[in-house]
Amino acid sequence: MASRPAVKIYRKSAIPGVSITQFVDRVPAGCSTPDFERKPVTLSLQEGKNAIFRAVVKGVPTPEVKWKRAKGGMNDPTRYQTYFNPATNEFILQINKLTADDNDLYRCFAVNEYGEAACSAGLRIIQVGFKRKAQEVQGPSADELKKTLKDYKKMLRKRTPRKQPKEVDREAVWQLLLHADKKDYERICIKYGISDFRGMLKKLQEIRRDTEIAHGELIHSIKNQQHIRVTQDGKAILSLEMELKNSNSKVYLLKDGERLRYGTGDEYRKHSLKQVGKKYTFIVNDVHPDDAGLYQVKVEDVPVFSTELDAEAIPVRFKQPLTDMRCHEEEDAVFKCTLLTPCHDAVWLHKTHLLEGSEKHQISVSPDGLTHQLIVKNAEPSDSGLYTLDTGTGSSNAWLIVESLRCRINKPLVDMRVVKGEPAELSCTVSHKDVQGTWFKDGLKIKNMEGVRSERQGSVHKLIFDKIEDFHAGKYRFETEDIKTEASVFVEDPPQVDKVLLKNLTNVPTVTKAGQKVKIKIPFEGQLPIKVTWLKDGMELLDDTRIRVDKADTFTMLSISSSERKDCGDYKVRLKNDHGALEMNLKLVVIGKPEQPTGPIKVIESSSNDITIQWKPPKDDGGKPVQSYIIQMQQVGKDDWVTVGETPKTCTTFTTDKVEQDMGYYFRVRAVNAEGAGEALESDEVKAASKAIPGPPDPPEIVSTGKETITISWKVPHKTGSSRIVGYIVQKRKKGAGIWVPVTNIPVADRKLKMTNLRMGLQYEFRVAAVNAAGVGEVSAPSKAAFARDSTKPPGQVRDLTVASRDSTSITLTWKTPEPKEGVDVKGYEVELRSYVNPHWTKCSVLPIKATTYTVKGLQANEVYFLRVRAVNDSGPGEAAELETFLEAPPPVVPPRFLINDRVKSFLVIKAGNTIRVPMRFEASPDPVVTWLKDGHPLPKRASINTERGATQLLIEAAEFSDTGTYTVELQNGSGNKESFSFQVQVTDIPKSPGPVVLEENVQKTVTVTWEPSASEKWESDLYYTVLKRESEKGLWHTVGDMIYNNKFTYTKLVPGHDYYFRVVAKNCLGTSSPSDTARPWRVRKQKADFHVKQREYRGVNQNQPPRFLVQLKPCVVIAGTECQMNCAVTGHPQPKITWYKDGRDLSKDPTYLCKNVFGVCSLMILGVVKNDEGEYMVEASNDLGRAFSKASLTIKGNNL
């Protein structure tokens, strides 16, 4: 896989908690970096259950999804399963049979060639049973609790550790002091380490004088600086009024000395500027703690305003606040709150008491710090009250109301899974000992059930099963007058094997001899069907000519007709049905004779009197240790093998003297264990001959040279003689001399030698001879002659070879010199060329080129060429740098033409201060002359034009009202062809407020509203006015007149005795101005009249009403195997009776469906939907006054179960 580029661009995802890293500078059109459409969520599950994380990703090309956990270790495929569900486009991580070690943070990565998206989800394991019982802890004293409550506000200020702040420029600190209030001087000096307060004031006066001089060059005036502040909607705003001498001067916004990019018309960017006339308002959207720092506004390089945003001033905002809760006693109350900005150290309060995590109060925070949850376990009346989540800079609260019951359940029934044939017991505990209850199974009262009896021991009620059978499975309910509790009994019948047999199979290996039959039979019990799998060394066993696996309903058997050594190993038998699985580990040992020794047989020594051979032990000893080796010999030409000796297992060398000179022999060796002798290893022919000297080695090679040294190396000769080589004799001579001189007095053991004390500048030759027990062997041929001088190396590869320019017949190349190296120089450069069809390179110049640029001429158009450049010196050419290029044919003449599409507008409306950017695409050949005009005249200096590659663009960074007009762009080529396009630009702004509003009564019982014109009428031709009125000081405004193009409006619908307030606003296509209101209300006096009120006789309210659905059932579409819940809301008095139906069938007595009615909210839950659950569902609500119905359909998608 190719390594990722070094480029890393971090982007923000639309999904909170997702980080995106882009690997390339620019993503090609039609492609995208990965992102999450739905990220995995944090889970809290009990031990033993299965956890499923689901993620939906997007990206082009399709990303590859990987899962990791913080602690590592996801290598067990039986517990950690990852797969893709094409029906839902979900990537799934499933963790089976959860344990406490699975409590961790899990990360999901989506990767393609353009980037990577990553997010995290937590897994919290809830321990049950005896593990859940925590040891008692002594509670804090009253004084300790009082101190904790007193200091908890200080705790809130402690945030998660942040990165160390960047070093702040001292000049920026002085600018901050220059614009700060005097009351803040001391705080700023302490924060930034300024101890000389008097010196600070003196220097501040000097800086103020210098700043005024610098401002005078760029700014007419500056006033009304407003320090940065955070608004309730999460924006940070700083503003100032400033009049620039040059409207083209650049205005910059900096944070901690780094320049920020801001938009001038996009209010949804992170940083934006809103300019209205002389007022500049900088906005930081979606403020986070990372946005804290020192902000500066600069004109060109001159600071004009500095302010500081403190992290403590950034509040934590709430996306979903707490809501009031109501629950019964002993139930759990869950408070959940979602923040807009992360906070990991918020605290929970009950009334004024600080809450800490415990079994009673379970507090959790999502890994991203956005979701906070408090669970009040087993709520009691004393738990009622106001609960608050306090972040230190904000809070959210809600009430909890706990309703008491006359009799309550202290310990409810719990679901139970029991293996068939085992005893079981359902029990629950109530608050009163004298309560009588009734047991139900699947909605029917239990009277006489085989093997089942009920007992009551004080407040504990039990249902005892002597021996669980299949018919005992179902939903059980214990019910009294006030309470009821339910639980399900699941009868499991997993595969089982006799315990004694299982112990023998797993602890005692099965041993057999090679060639014998093997049969391993395992009987089992369990609900059918049972899937049986045999595995050997992790691979499933399949039937072949020797091995057969029999699978029946009550047993399985492995049969091997003729066992072999390769059958040894670890076997695993896996039995699995719908209720569970059983795995057994077996071991099979096959004993046999050892394999042949490991060859080849080497001849260590050979002479006319004896021969010494050597071998290696066998790789497989047959399951029993090797005891000895038997050596046999056969004379060439004879048929008989003669045993010449036997060695112990520790000796793998043998010498025999039973040989004759110049005769050939074969040897073979067998390994012997308790089962006998194994196969033999045979040697090649070995001749008992007199001792022979070695043959000549290959000529030595020159390794390196120096001023007085030469290093050579050589190889072992092809013929080593009759014994091993003990060393080498090295000789030298000057080139042209006839006498060879030994270099050393004794043989050299190594095959490399450095000669010293040579004469610099002379050439030397060298030769080598091998030495063995027979003497000095033949000498090699002489080596190549070598000078005793410092060696030179060819130069390295030239750098940055590029095409500087080209036309239809030539190419100009440029390059840089190779990386400089000590002792390596460059004499010149060679440029070579070949065409696409010619494999041979041709030099472009006879002599090396001295310069680092060269023009290759005489080329043909529409042809592909390969070019390469090499640096050369006295040692020859260096490594070549190559490139491939193409010569295009001369372009045809194309008259200029604009490429007009739907995006090109003929009329543009631009807000004052925003950017005017008009791109125009065209085609022409050769490139035309592009001219821009405004109202027939050249463009103003503030406008900039950029033309390249068939496109031209008009850019005016800050539009002014004077930019309104007709713009024309002209194209003209050398042939006189001309093309033009014109469009209208209107620069406008949000209107300014109308003048004072005056009310007059020109006609009785009417009012005439007049106002001064808005100042915007001077530059806005489409301005109009809207008149609004309200009849009280805090009432709502209503429009009474719109699209008014003069400054007068008469309102006639007056009611005597009412007060009327009027408001006038100016409008245009960009928006509405600030309003102008009347100073006093307008009142029409009303004559008083006598009247009498006759009080009606009070009658009681009849609260009875028939059932009525407040929220109807809605159709559901779910995936097979998941949980489905259908909900509706109903009201009525008396309280209606709720009945559920599926396709007309009453579901009240069906244990598959769980029906609930809590305060009028009715729900039907199906734990694991299957295809048969699909259909039409109806809920009926009835009382004495009538009935009501609601229907909806359930559709199942996915695999048909």
C-alpha cells in the first residue's frame, strides 16, 4: 500500500465529535474525504450481553472502515466481529459475551485515499449479582460536606487540561493596555508579568504618541471601540467606528499574533466582518474555549484596536435542557441534558446538595463531553425536589416528583435463563408481609402446573420449579391489588456431553501408532438441530480418502483409516445450537519411526586411508526420542550395503578406515528410536583418493583505493581439493613488472585484505592462491590494475529537472546541480533524447554542457519524447534524471466567444461593503486581449482583473454605492474578431431608519401617520415603507400598510377608548431598516355609558368525556431482529381501558407482546421482530361513554427470520 502524503489538513464535520484529516492539498472533482452520516453511540450494558456499535459512513471512493479500542487487543474473532449490513448501509462492530475488561473507549476510522474520519464511542459494563455489591463506605462528616458545598463553585472553574498558550508578543500586550480601561491595568500587568507600574504608565504614554502618528497616516478618525463580549446566542463580538483615508487599505483581524481569515458577507463562517458605513463589527461564531485569546484589529501593519477574550467569559450553552420528571416509588428517574459545547467537569445538585457518583446516583458523561446523564436509582419520596446541572458558566434545572404506593415492590422478578432439567426459582419481595398475591403464566392464572409450586416466606413470594421442561417457558406475573411485576423464563437446551467423558477427552491425549485405525466417538444431547464442526490446528476437517467425520443427531465420530505422523496435533470439536455452544479440545499423538536425517551428507575429510562424513538430526523423531544412528557403506559397482558403524544420538559425524585408495563409495545413514530405524539418507559418490591441492580462485576484485593503500577481496575456488581450505596466499606486482611479491608471510584466513605502504600514483596488480592440508593451490589470474590514490566517484543525480518552455518544434529544460558531496565534482552535463517508438538514446550535444539549461530543437509536433540529463566527471556519467513530455500541434484559430451558462447573470444586486466577484469563461485561440469597462470608461483603481486559462474575473473587494453601473467585458484577437458582454450591477445596503413619526387627525375618527424620509432614498430607487400598529405597550405589531412609496399613511379603523402605537420601517431587496416609533400613543376618547352585569349562577363542571386520541399510532418500518415500539396517547374520563389487536387478533394474552399504559401514554413493545410480526395493528380505548380506535401498519425489512 502506498504511503500517505505528508499533507494534513484538518476539517470540521457536520456531526459533533467527528474529526476529519485530509491527506491531499486538493480533492479531485467528484471525490470527497470520508465522513460519518451516523456515528456509533456510547452503550451501557450488563455483563454477559452482546454490544453492537453501528456506523454509517460516506465518501468517494467508498471508505474502508476499521475499529480499534484504547486498550488494544481485539484479536479474538469469536468475541469481536466486524461486518457490513448492505440493507442498512451500516458498518457493525459486535462484541459477544461482555466482561468487565470490555469497559473501554472504542474508535471507528473511515479511510480512503483522500482522507480519514474518526470518532469515538464508550462502552460501560454494568456488573450484576455479587459483583455489583459495593463495600460500605463511611459517609462524610457534616463539616466536610459543608466545606465541599462551599467550594464546589471553585471546582467548576477547573477545566480539562488545555494546551500551553502560545507566547504572546510583548508589543501586543502593550497594545492591549493602550486600549484597556484603567481599572483593568493591574489585572493585565499581573497576568503578563509587568511589575514596574510607574514605568508602564510612562511607556504607555510614549506608545500612545507613536500610535497617534501612525494612525494619522492611515485613518481620519477612530472611536466607539467596544471590547469583545459573548452574546447569549454563542457569538463573540467586537466593534469600532473607523474612517480610513484610503478605502483600499487592508483591514486585518489577528488572534494571538496570527492572522485570521474572515468573510464579509457570510454570517455562517467562523469569523466574519459586518461593515455598515464606518462601523466595523467582527463576529466570532460558535464560540468555544479554544477561541479565548488576544484579538487585534490592524490597518495594513498598524494596530488600531486590541482586546482580550477570557476563557472564563465563554459560557457553556445548552442544546437540550433538563425536563421535569415524574415516577413511582422504587422506579428509576433519568435526567438527561445535551450541551452545545463540551464540558467534562459539570456537577449535579439536588436542591443545594452536591451529588457524587454512587449506586444511588449514577452519573455519566459522553466521551465528547456533550451529553450528561443522572440516574436516580430506586427513587424514594425524599428524592423529590429540584435537580440542577451546573457547568460553572451556566446551569439547567428540573423537578422530580416521586409518587408513593400503598404497597411497593422492593425486589422485582427478573428474567431467568435455565438449562433444561435443572431446578429454578422465581422470587420477588414486597414491602408488606401480609400481602396475598396471584401468579400468572402467559396471562393465565396458575392453578395446577406439573412440577411447579408457589410459596410465601414473609414478604418474599416464590414460584419454585422442581425440574425445568420446555413447557415451563413463558412470561410469569405476580400481581396484587396495587402492584404487579413480570419476568420471563427461557428454557435453554444447549449441547451437552457426559462430564466424565468430557474430562477424559480433554485431559488425556489419544495415542496410536502410525498405520493403525483411529476412531474418536463423542455422544451428546441437546435441542436439535445441532451443528457439529471438527477443527485441526484451527482449520476445519473435511472428508478425504483417509479421514471421515460422521455427524448424527446424538453423536459425532472422527475416523482415520490409516494414521500418519502428520495427523498429530490439537483438535477442537464445536457443538452449537440456538441455545448455546460447547467446545472440546482434544489431542491426538501418532507414534512412528523417525524421518531420514537432514541432508545432504557432507564429506569432512577424504584420503586414501579414511573418509569422514557428517549429517544433521531428522526434523521429525517419530514421537519418540532418537536413540542412535546406523551408518552403512556400499562400494561403487557392488549391490550389498555393509553396516560400518553406529553412533549415539549426540554424535552426527563418522569416520571409517575400511576404504581402498582410488575406490568410490556410497554412504547412507538411518535414525533409530524405540519404534525402529527410519528411512535412510544417501550420499553422492565419495572417492578415497590421495590428497589434492585447491584449484585457482577467480581474479581478485578491487574494493577501494587510497593514497598508499588498496583493498581487495576474492571468492573461494571452485575446487577445494581433498581437505578444507585453511587460508590464502596474496601476491602483488607493479603493472608491467614480471616479478610477483608476497604480501604476507603467513596465509590469510579472511577473503579480504587491505595492502598498505604502497607508492602513491603507481598501478598494482594482485593474485591469490588457496592453501589446504595438501599445500598451496593454483594461483588465480591477475586482478585489474589499480592506482594507489584517492578514489573518485561519479556525480549524483541532477535535481528538479523540469520543462521551462516549449513550442511545436523545441523544448527548453532546466535543472539544478546534484547534491554536493566531498571529493565529488561535476565537469558538465549530458542531455539525451529518444522518441516514444525508438528505444535508443541519442546525445543532443557532442561535448558536455556547462550550463544548467538547454533547448532541444528540431522536434516534431504531436509526438511524445523522453529526455534525460546526467552530470559527468572524470569517473563518468552519474545517475540520470528522466521525464516524459508531449509536443502539441500549433493551435487552430478560434474566434473569441463567451461561454454563457445559467450562473452568468445580467443583473446583480450587491450589498455595500461586500465583494463584487464576476467570473467570465471564454474560448479563443490565440489568447485574446481582454478589456473591462464601466459605463463605457476604464474601471476604477479599486477594481482588479485576473485573466488566465480561458477565464477572466472582475474583483472589487468592498463595494461602494459609486460602483453601481453597466459593466462590459470585451474580447479581441489579432485578426480583428471582437466579442463583448454587458451586465448591470446595483450596490445597495439595508435601509436606514425613517425620520421622526408624527400623528395627526385630519378627518374625525382617523389618524394620519407622517414621517421624515429615510436617508437611504438618496441612493436607493426601489425603497418603500411599511406601517405597523399595536394596541398596547407590550402587544404584538401588525402590518396596516405596505409598499408605501410616499411619506404619509392614513389609518381609519380606530376604536374609541383604545391606545394606538405606530411604527414605520424602510425596506428594500436586502432587508428592513431599524424602526421609527411614535413617542406617545394615539387615543380616541369614548363616552362613558352606564351598564349592569348580571352574575350567572355557577354550575359544576362535568369532567366525564369519551376516549379521544391525542397522538395517533404511526406506521413503523424496522429491521428484522431489532426492537420495535409503537406509541400513542389517549385521554378520557373515566380512564379508558386499552386493548391491542394485530390483524383483528387480541394481543392481551400473547406473551410475545409487552403492553403498557403510563399516564395515558400507551405502548406496545416487540423485543425481536420477525417477518410474522408484519401486519396492521390497532389500539382500542373504551369507557362507559364510548370507544376510540387508532390503526397503523408495521413493515419488516432485512433477512426473513
